[in-house]
Amino acid sequence: MARALIAANGDWPFSFNLQEKRVDYDTIIALDGAANRLMTFDILPDVVVGDLDSIDSSVLQHCRTNGATIVHSPDQNRSDVSKGLEWVHQNYPQAQVDIVGVEIGRYDHYLAALSALFEVQSSARICMNGWSAQRVQPIETNVHVTPGSIVSLIPFGAVSGVTLEGCQYPLSNEVMTSGTRGISNKAIESTITVSAQSGDLLLLFES
């Protein structure tokens, strides 16, 4: 399965060393100004996506000259994370996708990155400092975690058919609604299994 990295223009997790991890990814997508940072590490993105208002003109020209795909998307009604996820979905629909760089000190941007997972119906994982987040899918999904780590399920509206295994408080075909019921569960296995038949459900866990 192909692996893709979407790099947004915020802080990367402290433990994320792209120079070491570059070989793990088949495709790197830079969201606008994130290409500037990639180039400081001499990493040429395969794709640059966004309204291109944050990328340095010299970096943009370098990317063009060296074969990067430039996707100019000026739509101000969608975030760059959403645009990047849409591009991956259209071009690598089966890819395993990681996202870094969503932490920029603005809570609206942070929440928008999480919301983009539902906007695009994406299975991507957002990697943050000490935490990961992903959309819970209708099919059972195995997620590798550290036993003893915090696992939270956060519903956006009504969610039905929620199943969770491998945690201190398992769930079986449950209905969840917006609230705090799914917060601060604890993993008791190294792999948890989670699914939701319908609705928007976010899995947030220590990583």
C-alpha cells in the first residue's frame, strides 16, 4: 500500500524527523508554505497544494523547475488540509496518509484540520506532539497503541454502531452523541479495534 505524507505549514511533532522518515513515504504533499520548510531540509515535495500565498516565490519556482506537481487551489471556503486530503483521495485513493504541521497556535486552524477528516471522509492520521487523531470508519480498524495510554472517542452529533475493543471500557454497537462520554478511556492491549456504522466519530489517542 502506498504511503503519503501531507505536510502543513505549522509545527511538526518533536519526535518527527522527516529526513529519517523520508524513505517511508512514496509521496510528499506540501500545503502551500510548508514547502519552504521542506526545502530547508533539501527535501523536494512531490506536490504543492494550496492558494500559494505563503510559499516563497523562489521555492515555488524551484519546485516547478524540478518536477513537482503544483496544484493551485484558491478556494477560500476550504482549508489547505482539506485540499491536500482531496488531492490524495483523487490520486492515491488506497494510500495510507499521515498529516503533520497542524499545530500553529490557533485553535480554529487546529479544529479545522480535525474537521477536514470528516469533510473528505478520510482515513488519514493526524500526528501531533504525543497524540494522534483519525476518523473512525464503518469497517473495523486495528490501531496500534501503547498499553496504558489514553484513548478517547469524540462524537460530532449522533453516531451509531460504535464498537471499541482493547480498552478498559469496551463498547459494543453503542450509540453516542456529542458530549464527554468517550473521553479518557485507557488501552489495555497493544492493538485496539474500533468502528462506527454511521456518523462522525473522532479517535484521539496518546502516541
